[in-house]
Amino acid sequence: MKDYVIITDNTCDLDEEFYKSHNIPVIVLPYSIDDIVYGTDNKMSIKDFYNSMRNGKMPTTMAANPETYRSTFKKYLDEGLDILYLAFSSALSSSCGNAILAANELNEEYTDNSVTVIDTLCASMGEGLILYKAVMLKEEGKSLEEVAKYVEDNKLKVCHYFTVNDLNHLHRGGRVSKATAIVGTLINVKPVLHVPNAGTLVSVCNVRGRKKSLTTLINNMEERTKGIISEDDVVMIAHGDCIEDAEFVADEIRNKFGIKNIIISYASQTISSHTGPGLIALFFMGTGRE
């Protein structure tokens, strides 16, 4: 079996230690604040990023460009490795398309090694969850082809449910109207959204109050895992600098489902630029998204 490397984006929102301990190269999608671009070479701490948003700064996100993908892929092809690249949903970023452009070009140049790009149609720790599953399979000795087939067969079973504290960030991203943002803020409406098969973001419902929005995430998990849930499952929770709410959701899941392996992490700057501080996002393997 030929040796290979799995590469992904920082939009998986997993802890840096996970990438390091499993030798996973990560493509960073840049963002800007006040015309200053942050990315691989110029970094802002996650706490400073959230505080800047609380102080009124509005980040702008960018796709990783084809040359970034080309140079990263070329490094590993030159080492004699095949590449499996798990990409952020193409419905939310042009990064996946740029990765495909670079891969197609390199696959014409290299005859002994190749790049396989999979559009995960996932975001945040939904992408992180399918990456986690892929990495575990690789470390069990599965081939690139076997891991790629698992990802393609199961990516649309990765369920994403999330809620936010501030509707204005969703308004900026075109997810809700200005009127909805204003009225919803006044009457304490919290939206619950998910990622359907198309890999976009869509509204599921609106509820009154933060706690109700958090319990709705868990209720949706119960609905989507009927008959298949196991105490050995892995659940992931991304948060927008609100660890107490993330821990609340985790405790409720432990109590209701008996699941012990719950991974909590900050939502990355790329994700939180569109959701703002206060994001809580829940990810799990379900019967399907729709």
C-alpha cells in the first residue's frame, strides 16, 4: 500500500494538538481586520480576535488561493506521498474549487503520485468530525482509497446544528434580513440553523431565549440519532468564546446519551467571522441531514 498524507483546512476547528499529534498539514484560510490580513505568517490569538469583534470590528474572510494549495501539495508529492485533501464545503467557500484547480494541475505533472480532493460539504467541527474519522481509519492501516470511500459514503451523515447570540452577524452574512435581526434582538429570539446536504447554512427554527436554543440543539441530536446512537460515539462542540455554554451542552449530552468522548474547541476565526461571539455548534454522526 502506498503511503499517503491527509491534509485539511483550519476550518475543521480542531485543537492544534490534534493536527500535530496525527501529522496533519493544515491549510489556513486568511481573514482581514482593518485591512490587515491574518493567516499563516501573521496571527492573532483567538481571544484577541473575539474581543475585537465585541469591540465592533468586522472581519472579512478569504479563500485560500490556488498557489497556496499548489505549494503545499507539491511538498508532499515531492516526498513520494499521495495526498487526500478534505476540503471545507464548496457551498461556503471557493477554497475547495481552488484546491481542485491545483490538484488537477499537479496530477498532470506527477505520474507516480496523485492528489485526491474531497468536498466534505461540511463546516467547522463537522469537517473536523469527518477528518477525525478519516484519521482513525488511516491509523488503522486503511488505504487512501478506503478512507476516501468512507468519507464520500458518510459525509452527509455528519449533522451540524448551531445557534448564535447575536443575529447581526448572520445579517452581515446574508443569512437573515435586517428587520429579522433588529426584531429578533429586541424580543430575544435565537435562531437554530443547520447544514443540509448542499453544504450551505439554513434556518431550522427560532426559539425564545439562550437556554432554549441550546436544548433545541440536543433535541435535534436525539431526533437525528434514533436507533443508531452508541455510548462509544464521538460528539464535537464548537464555541464562540463561551465555554460555559459549551460545557452545559456537553453535560446534557453525557446525561441523556451516555456519550463520554465529547471534544470541545473554539470556532476558528474563519467560522466566527460570520457567526460572532456566542456561537454554539453541535456535531455528530446521524442517520442523515435531511
